[in-house]
Amino acid sequence: MTSTITVELNEVPVEIEEGASLGDLLTKTQTSCISGTTTGIVKGDEEKEEQTTEYSVQTNKGEFKIEVDPEKPELVSTWLSQIVGKQLRAHWATIDALAFGPIPTNITPDRGTFDYQRYDLVFGAGGYDAKNTYVVISKNRHTASHGSPADGGVFARVISGKNIIAKLEQGDTINKIEPVIRWETLTDKINTTDMNTPLENGMKIFTYLSVELRKDAPYGAEHFLGLIGDGILKVDDISSSYVVDNLLNGEDCPFESLDSRSEGAVAVRNKGSGLGRVFIYKDDRTSSMVHSIVGNVNKGIQLIKLAEKGNKLEVRVSPERIMFQGMTIDEAKAFADQKGLEVTFDGYIAEDAIVVEQLPFTTMQIIEAKKVSLLCIPPKQLLHINFYQDKAPITIEYFQHALRLKDRPIAPLPVHFTYENTSIFKTIKRVEGYKEIMPENTPKDVVLSGEVGVTNQASNQYGLIGTKSVDDNRYGPTGEKFHATNIIGIVRDIEKLDGVKQGDVMYVTEVEKDER
């Protein structure tokens, strides 16, 4: 008889044959997984044994967290053995304190008066009898005799969720107390992309995280949807409190939602250094006027806590992005019907038309309006660019930033003027004032037909974008000498520029896009 083991896959217990691999598990459970993304694994029940000083206290009005004082071992022992796991009701409340209980303990009450700081947690005893022990939360600085032990009975402090403390009153309840596990500090963990990883009994396996986006942050939600693209968040930076994806660093995103940066919060920085970076918090932090909250992780926060710098994490998001750009009219009609949306078309309307703009633009606004207007163009108006990412990454970032191509598939590029075999463009968004264009990948012998150049700061015309329909061994695509021209890629359908003139608007999209 084949023996089996039990593992947890995304918090669901699964029995599988002993000796099975991670790939076998995903196949058996029909769990999809994006190639190259990281799976986080904790072996056995080690996380239950991990020592912690932090505890989550869940009440009928929300969660707050406390940190116990390791220098008070006797009181902490009382907390662990006689309080954790119990449900408590707020028996009395004053302007200064709130008391949950009573519950019998082994404390030794003292009749002395002690000073307490705001957010202290204290053991006290009604009638100075340990059978009537209370967990007292100090809401303000005060001096009192709570029937506490001789040292005052302070065993912990509130470290997050202080707004919840302000809401608690007599009759409210503590429903659950559990330790906060520092998953990222566990030594017996695995971060892997290897589907041949062998499974062991008791493993906890996390393959993705899911994010619920906020309706009151439509632009921030769209920023996040643009960031994850096909469902991948890259861990570019990490700290004890958060992970960061830097893909949209430098991209504008308005401030929309002020809220606490609690565990699982997804935030976009909207001002200062790091503008546009996306943070996911694995520990509670207070609200910030430069971080707009755009969503929350509702499953798989463990994967964030286990993540290491450089990991790629699979993200499933609700609602999914509504993006029509790049579709044909028939594809757009089918997609709108699937989403229950009324759709209208403007511009070039024919069987081969391509959608290049949508109004409203954001997913949340479209869902709210239940309708969308789409602008279409003929295929000859859409240019396909293959970027030389390994040769000119800084100038490509300039180009993508100016066109907002980092987080959307198609962007407009107006024709500035044309001459002979050359087309010159200027982006709608003018960024030369704050983006440097230093020489990078300048031509040596020849510029090929279709190659795209950006004038660098060796010329006072820097920021111009151009391309030629013929090879040239003297001048770059913007008509500049080679040393003033950065080559960023090549247009694969250069013939579409035949006959364009000043004032025309072409559209561009990237082909053969690099994997993140």
C-alpha cells in the first residue's frame, strides 16, 4: 500500500503520495502557476515553535497588536498560559483604562498605586483577588491602583491598531489572541522555482497572493494593475516591514486614499523620492500622506513574508484589469459582453481596426459607469518597436516614461515634422526638464533603416525622437551626428511611415517584450 503525506497548498490540506514533488502536487490539484515565479515553502510546523514577542488581538471592532516584555518572564508566562486562547469581555471602562475579564490567574495582587503610560497592558485584580484578574489596557497616562503585582503589572504595549483601542468600550469582546509569526526569519524555509522540489509531511506551500483593489482609488488601482501586467510582482527591495516593486518608479500616481499601512496593505508612493513605487506591507505601519492605499492582500500574505529580494511572485487580482488597447473591434465587443459593458467605437471603424484608447481609462471607472468608449485606428497607424533593452536601458526608460508605455500596451506619438526619409516625433508628455539623456548606445558605423534614435544632451535639441526609412552612415535617426544620438530599438514596420506628415499621430507598441 502506498503511504501518503499531508501538506497545505495555499492554506488547503492535500493528501499526496510520499515522494511526490511540487510539480506533482500542482498537477494533482490542477493549480496553475506562472513559469518563473517563486513558490514559498515552510517545512513542517516550525512556525508554531518560532519564539515571538508579538501577538495579534482580534476584537469585535478590529485587530490590534501588542509586544510583550521579555524582561517580565513571570507575567509573560501568565499571559501565555492563562490568557492566550481565551475569549474576554470588557467588564468596565473609564476615560483612562479598559479592563477585560475577569479570569482566574496566579498573579500576586498589590494594593500599591502605580504610574501607567498610554497603551500599556497591565494585569490587575478586582478586590485584590487573583481569581478576578483583568487585562487592563491603559488608554491615557494615569496613576491608579488596579490590584496589580508589586512592579505595577505592566507586561506588554500596544504597537499597532491604536485606533482600535480608541473605539473599544464596555461590553466589547476579545475574540481571538494568536502569536505573530515572523515568517521571514524562519530558517527551515524554501523559496524555489524548481517543480522537482520533493515534498515532506506537514509542509505549508504558497504559490500566489491575491489582492482586492479599492474602489475609492481608481488611479492607484490602475497603477497596480499596470505594474503586475500578466500577473507578476517583482521583489526589487525588501525590509522587515514591506516588499517593493520598482517597475513604475518615477511614474505619477495621484493620492486618493489615506489609511493605515496595515499588514497586507498595498500602497503607491505619490510624492518625493520613489514616486510610483508599489509597497506591500508585511507589518503594520501608521498612515502616511505620501502613500496612497490602493488595495489589500486577502490571501497569500505568507508568500510576501517569505519573499526574498529578486523573487517574482504570482499575483491574482480582483477586479481584473479592463484593458481594450490592442484589440480588434470584434475582440473588444466580445470582451465588453463578457464584462457586461456597453461599448461604443470612434475613429476608424472597420474589420481590421485596432483599439488604441479607452474612455474612461481606469478599470474602476469603467466598472462604475458600466460603459466605455473606444478610439480605433487602421493597422497602418500602429508602429511595432523592438527595444534594444540590453544596450540602451536608460534612454528606453526615458522613452517609455514620456509615452507612459511602462504600464499600458499602446501610446500616441505625434509627428513633429518630416523630411526626405526621416520622421521626427515629440512626445505629448514633455520630460526633458527632469530626465537626463546622457550618451548611450551611440552609432559607430551605420544606422539601419527603422532604428529609433533619441537626441542626447550633446545637442541642444535633446529629447527629439526619430527614425529613417533608409540606412545612413553619417547621421542618426533625428538628423544629429552619431555622438548626439542614442539608438533605442528598431521599428519592425517602417513602411507605415511612408507619406506621414506634420500633425499626424502615430501609435506605438512594444514587440518581443523582455520578461520581467
